[in-house]
Amino acid sequence: MCGIVGYIGKRDVAPLLLEGLQRLEYRGYDSAGIVITSPKAAGLKMVKAKGRVRDLEARVPKRFAGTTGIAHTRWATHGAPSDINSHPHLDPENKVAVVHNGIVDNAAELRAKLEADGVVFASETDTEVITHLIARSQAEKLEEKVREALKVVEGTYGIAVLHADFSDRIVVARNGSPVVLGIGEKEMFVASDVAALISHTRQVVTLDDGEMATLKADDFRTYTTSGTRTTATPETVEWEAASYDMGGHDTYMHKEISEQSDAVDRVLRGRIDEKFSTVHLGGLNLDAREARGIRRVKILGCGTSYHAGMIGAGLIENLARIPADAEPASEFRYRNPVVDPDTLYIAVSQSGETYDVLAAVQELKRKGARVLGVVNVVGSAIAREADGGVYVHAGPEVCVVSTKCFTNTVVAFALLALHLGRIRDLSVSDGKRIIEGLRKLPAQISEILEGEAEIKKLAEEYAGAKSMMFIGRVRGYPVALEASLKLKEISYIHAEAYPASELKHGPLALIEPALPTVAIVPDDELLEKNRAALEEIKARSGRILAVAHREQEKADHTIIVPKNENELDPILMGIPLQLFAYHTALAMGRDIDKPRNLAKSVTVE
């Protein structure tokens, strides 16, 4: 959940590192730091600052020259945001500098041992433990010092290490937190996300867990933490630097909401098979006989990905008639689940690096399960660990809260459900019906986005609420959950979601004029049931904002969404509520792209 960037070459390193940190700030933004050196320099030079990258940049002296360096933008775990707790962390002799993403699980134990040996800690962080372990190692080579230190570290890490006595190299290592090498011309980069590299190189190597690398200006090598050499072949990143720019929008969130029509077109492109009224998903590695043998589908994700998985489970049940459900990955592996050989497990993650999801995948693989991944980032850890999967092709998503990736993930599930359905019992006519609905989505999304001005007015009217209720039934309930989450994340208004059918079982006690309700009311077989829920709320003087396919008489306001097939309606009904959350937060003056206490890629437990 933090950002790492490093460089070794001939260029002035500080501007490169600061630029990289700015591109990674969505991964952590409570403090930042930079340390540099060069073969001609005497020792390490470091600057750190609590706050944003701009606060760090203001502190960097004009004369801060070097050709090698590492930098970090932090999302606090151990120790509050402060200058001292920010990374990099140095040893007392200013010889070793470490930046670290992840959590050292046995930090307290290691800290106690080091303090008993006379080590004085400067910070409250777990990362400083790694710094002291490396500095105290008697090994002759930097790689051996790092390897020796990591032998006693338990937990997750992506680290980059500088040493004043080995100024010709950067040593990096990965276990559960991403590390990506950027291969340049007589220069090398390292980062926790390709966003920091893409301006300089599109040739990358992604380290696996248990893997280390040594970067020199004209060379790199990879090896395991036990010292065995590994083979690393650079891959070309499909995204370009312009993909990470705001493109004239005031925020990344607004840009990414506005890109959803094109993003959905991308996830559909080249996958529809008109002849057989199905889709091609070549990356599944699942033939028709194996698909027919599936008896249950279990979908695992966290946050927004979990909500997308809930909609996905409904699509798979409806179209493929396979029992399916979704569960938070963070809970799954701790309840000692029964892993059934006839169950297909699907791991969902925008980044492909979400630690809770990745750990669940690894546990499932250990128990012999078949696991598919539904991820956005090509070559990410979950994509590599899974037996196959579907890339959602949403493009880079920089805003901490997910919008276009959520939408594309649900569309990807619709494709998967259609594929499984046509292998099983879904008719040709129903296959054609779903394909026609999928083809309509990009234009219908554009139609929704054209109504932004009206949604903005509604958001400004409801922005004074202290709390909001979101309700929906069956297909609408996951939409309500996701819309509730979006509002919480960026406006800080308390919000919760319930199935509309559960109102009378408790939540109805909360209804009053001061608590607005957002109701998902699709024009489907449950329309009258949903209208009955609106009657219950209105009878108790509750204010109602409905998202529906036609005007709702009992609602104070209705956002009208174009009608698609019943199964695909949730994809469209969530989009105006993304805009609603955005404009509510804007009216309240929130930092929309970087909401408090949150980070984009959650790579710690």
C-alpha cells in the first residue's frame, strides 16, 4: 500500500525519483522520502517529510546531486505519519538505506533482540528492523547481507536497499508485495508499480515471491533468496505514459468514470463469437469437458472486487445454472474452508496483487483447487499464480477508489457466465440476447454520463446528509453495496446497504427525514416488490432517491437509466451512483483521488 521507486544510471537521480513518487502517490500519501548516492559520493544523502510528495519536494535542496537512489511514499502501518517514521530508514552509521512495502509480522520480537544487543531505534516502524539487520550482517557482499537479514524476517515485503560501500548497485527483494524492474539503456529502474516506470521504459521484469535482484547501471540479475540464479525475460508493458495523465479532467476519478464506455468496448473487443452465440476466453485454460464438470463456483475478492464478484455470482447462476456465491477473500482462508475438487474458484483483484486475495489463491493451490483470476494488471501476482483467467482491460486506474475497473470486472463476469452457459444449457437465442445486450453497453454508458449535470445537482442537494441508506433486491443489492462503499470512501458520509427485503427486519427503525435512502429499482420481475419497499420508507417520511428505468412515484428524485437485459442492468445502474458519490464529495471539498486512511493497492493484511 506504499510506493517504491529507484534508479541507477548516469542521470541526475532526484528529479527522476520525485517524478516516480508523484505517479505512485495514490499508493500511499501520508509521508515520503528519498535517499541518493553515486560512485563518487561520500555516503548517503537523505530527505524525508510528513505529508504529500510536494512537501518532500519542497525540502529537497537545490544541490542534491547523485546518480543512484531509492524513494518511498508511505501509507502508515507501524507508527503514525511523521518525518521520523517515513522511509527510507538508515542505520546509525548512515551506510544502509531501506525502503519497504509490507509488514514484518515478527517485528516486535526482532526489535527486542536488537535492542538487547544495544541497537537504538529512531522510529516506530517495522521497516527499521530490516535496516539494522542488514547493517549488522558480517557478510562480505550486499546481496548476502540482505539475504541473511531476510532469513529471519517473517511477513510480507517488497524492499529496495542502498549501501554506501556498494554504491554501484541497488538490491531488491519480494515476498507478497510487488517489485517491478524497468530495463533501460545503460540505466535501470525499480518500482512497486509500472506507473513509476512507464515514462522511461516499457521493458519490465516482475519479480516472483521469494525472488531478489541486483541492479547495476548496465546490467541486472535475478535469483532466489537462497541464492539460486533465476531466468528473467523482460516483457513489454501494454499501457503508455499518457494513460496515467489526467487528460484535462480535474481528478483521476472523473477521468476514469468518463472512460467507461471505451473501457467496456475494450473488454468486449475480439471476444464475441457470433456464430455460436458465445464468447472466446482463450486464457481460461478450461476445456468444455472440464467446464461441464464444475459443480459450484466460489468467487473471492475484497471491497469493490468482492461486490463485483457478487454480481458475477448472480450472472453465473442465472446464465450457466451453476450454484455460485462470493465471499470476502480476507475471511475465506481463516475459516478453514472445505476445498471441493468440483468447485471452480475465481480470484478477483484490480491490481492482481491484493494480499488477502493472493494468500487465498496460494492456499487454494496448495490444496489442489482450480483457480481462475479476474484481474486488470497483466503479469500481476494473481495472474501468474492462477491456472487461467480473464483480463478486464480497463486500463490504468489511478484514483484510489475503483470505478471503471469495477464496471469492466462485472462485464468480464458476464462474458464468463455466457461462456459457461453456452457450454451447458443456455440456448442460442438467450446467448444472442445477452450478446446484443453487451453490445449496447458502451452507448448506454455514454448516455448515462451525458446526464452528469442533473446528477451533480442531486448530489449537492443530498451532500448535507450525515448518513444514507442504500437498498436493492437480488441483482440490485450488490449495486447498493458498491454505491454505499463509494460514498463512504470519498465523501466520508456514513452509509450502509441492505437488501430491500430486510428493511422490515430492523433497518426500518432508522428511517426518518434526516436519513435519505438511495433505492435501486430495476424494471424487472421484482419491480413491485421494490416499489413496496419505497412505500414503507415514504410512510415513515423518508426521503428517497431512486435509480430506475422509469420515474418512481414514491421517490423524491429519480435518476433514469437506460434499460438493458435484466441480467446486465446492474452494470448500468452503478454508474450514475459513481457520479453521485463523486459530486457529493466535490461539494464537500474532499480530496477525491486520495481519500483519508486509504490506499489503492492493499498489499498488507
